[in-house]
Amino acid sequence: MQNNDFTSPETLLAAVDLGSNSFRLEIGRYENGRIQRVDYLKESVRQGGDLDEERNLKPEAIERGLKCLARFGETLKGFPRHHVRAVATQTLREARNRDVFLKLAKKALGYEVEVISGVEEARLIYQGVSRLLPQSDEKRLVIDIGGRSTEFILGQHLTAETTDSLRVGSVAWSLKYFAGGTLSEKNFQRAEIAAESFLDAVADVYQHQYWDVAYGASGTVGAIAEILAGAGFEEDKITRKGLVWLRAQLIKAKTVDKLDLIGLKEDRKPVIAGGLCVLIGVFDLLKVDTLIVAKGALRHGLLYDMMGQDDANSEDLRDASIEYLISKFGVNKTHAGNVAKVALSFFNALLPTILDDNPHELYKRRQSLIWAAKCHEVGSAISHSESHKHGAYILDNTELMGFAQSELHRLSLLVLGHSGKLRKLDADFNDESFIFKLLSLRLAVIFCHSRNMPVIKNIKLERAGNTFLLSLPSAWQEAFPQTSYLLEEEILAWQKTNWSLVVSAQD
């Protein structure tokens, strides 16, 4: 279990998908160029139907989710941290009390749970779908109708080129338009019109001229395909004729509790009507004739993504996302790169005092500091005087491929804290890794204030308990008076925390 070679047949990887309708656990190992399934668990938790009027997860939804995660956690006991990735989607993107649930979820599962953006969810879905398809030059449309959101992706080969996520899904639509389980023509018409009004926002981007083959992933598509196959339609395909037939069967049943269709599982009955209406809207707006059921899904994308991110020498998609962001906001890349190099130098000097020497964790820490340094001036496009605040807002409210929302929030805290007062940060000042990165970034900004690359080879940074010791050449103060002044201000800033900075001269 401790093998860190992700391509070794002895290494197990696990992906946990906290969906709005179901929680899933996929365990696999890498064999012959693909990840082969070792175990798969699925539970219908249906948290998406239990958000109250203030968009808080109800206590019973939290309890169901935690019990499921505890069972998953028992299966995952002994897995190294970086062999497991757990992500949550639309329901927790919306839930105002998600931090409460995430804290309890980590305890129940034994591993951190990340809330990913809709764009990142779409990318991972395509990653999972494309990996399990035969490789070809076809241009693909991939659709995933979840409990509270629907993802659209255009891609080719293993690359997602265009992604969108809309807040329309099987659970949400079933609750809103089929309350009480009534399946009437009127309800279907209302639900279909509403779905098309949502989907219309992206319809032009995903028209048939931009793709060759349409694929459907996960719950709703899989459930409808199973029902149609049970009725004699072609397996693993959904056609317009099949959708018309299924719609008629649901209306004929009149209520959910009277549904009796081969292939329709009990836990899918309450949400099948809402999902069907969304899929009908997709067919109508995008002129889809046939939707092929894909074998891959979000959880498979997570497994393959872990393999890519584990290799410190491989190109990280997040690097490209950061480059895109700083280009979009006109950041001076030379200066941002200088700040990143200096910050990393200071951080490396402090690393020996961190007990956890796991190479994967150290790589993640270094990368997050580099990303924060490169982004520290993105807010300058809005205002120079408050750039740290605007930069933090941008990172907290953007969607970047490769990043979980929690990762972007941690970057936003570093960007917010790169200058100014420290206590304004809503951060854990006992988190040594965060504090080391924060100090390293602040010092780098100070030493690069002239927007030139400083010479720092004779500068030493050490740690003694909760005190940072910065030693400068004796002639430094006279040669660089502005830097010396900024360091004096930095000493005062740290005095208001449980850490302190001491600056001294050396011969």
C-alpha cells in the first residue's frame, strides 16, 4: 500500500465522488496503460434534494452523507493520502454551510474533501470519458446530467477544449416541477420549457457543427439507457424516438409510485422525470439524434488526473491555468517570475523545519507558493492601491481548470496577505506550512520592490521556534535604504501575530 509508483500494479488509487444524487467510491490499479477497477461502491445519498430555503444542507442530509463516507472510509483505511482524492460537486458548491459538512466529512472519510468548480468538474468528466473510449480523431460532445448541474464539454483525443456547467439537473428539476411525484403532461411541458431556457445560454457553442459524436456520462443518461434497453431499444444508445416513448410511459403512470419499468431502479424513480426533461431539452436545442452512453465518468477522471499530478516532471494543467489568468489580467510576467523565484528560495530555506518530508506534499507546497507569487498582482488591473484585496477576490471567484475551489481559496489568502496587515487574514496562524509560504511571499515582494531581480545569495533565513531570523550583509542597510525600511515595517506586522521576525546584520 505504501508504494508511491502510480504505475505499479501493486499501487491502489481511490476516487470519491460526492454527487448531488449519489456518493461513489472507485478503487483501481494501473494495468496495461489503463486503470482497472478493483472495487466500486455507490450509495444513493440524494443531498441535492435537502437544501433548505437558505441553501443550507439539512441535518438529515448531513447525517446521511457522513454515514456513507464513514463506510467508504473503512474501505480506504491504510491508503496513503495522495492515493485518494475526494471531490464534491454542485450541491456543496451551493450549500452555505458546506464548511461545516466538509470538516465532519474529513473526519468520517479520513481524507480531505475538495469542492470543485463546474468547469473543473466538466474537465474531469471529459478526462474519464475520453480515457475509456477508443482513440480517434473524432470531435466529441460530452454531456453529464447530474442531480443539480449539467456539464457540457467539447473535446478531441484526451483534451477538453470547451467546458460549461449549468445549474439544471435531475434532482432539482424533479423537486421543482414534479412535486409530490405527479407525472402530468402539464408538468412535463413546464419542466421542458424551463430546462431549455437554462440550456439556451450555451446552445450556440455546442451545436452539431462543432462535434462529430455525442456521448452521455453518468447517472441520468445511464438510467434512461437502461430503461430503453429493457424496452427493446438498442443498448448503450439513446435516441429521440426512445425519449418520446419514455416520456409517454411516465405520463401514463401518472405518479412516481406507480412507475413499473424494466431497468428503472428504485432509487432513481423520484428523479427520473426531471432528468428526462433536461435530456429532452439537450436533444432539442443541440439537434442531437443519438447519444452514446459513455463508460467513463468523473471518478475515472479523478484517477487518471492523480497519476498526472503525481509526476512532478509532467506538465501540470494548473500551470497553464495560472498562465492564462495572469495573461488575462495583464500581469508583468518577468516581475511575477522574479517574486516567485525569491519566494521559493526563502521557502526552501525553511523547509527543513517541516517534519513532513513526503516528496508529493513538498512539491504541492512549492507549487502553491509559485502560483500565488505569479498571481500576487492580478488585482492591479482593477486598483493598484487595493490590488491584494482585488486579487484575492478574483481567485476566490474564478474557475480555473485543474483547481479545486479550496485550492483557489488558499491561493487567495496568500495573495490577500502578500502586503499590508496580517491579522486581516481569516487564516490559521498555527498552520506552519501556510505561514512559511506567507512570510516567503511577503519577503520576496519586499526584496523585489524595485521590480528588479535582487541578489540574495548572502541573505540567510532561519527559524527558531515561532521566530524567523533574517540575516543580511552588514552593508545592506546603507546600500538599500528602501528595502531596509520595508523590512522594519514587516517586523512590526509580525509582532501582532503569534510569530515574530528578527532582522540582523552579519559581517
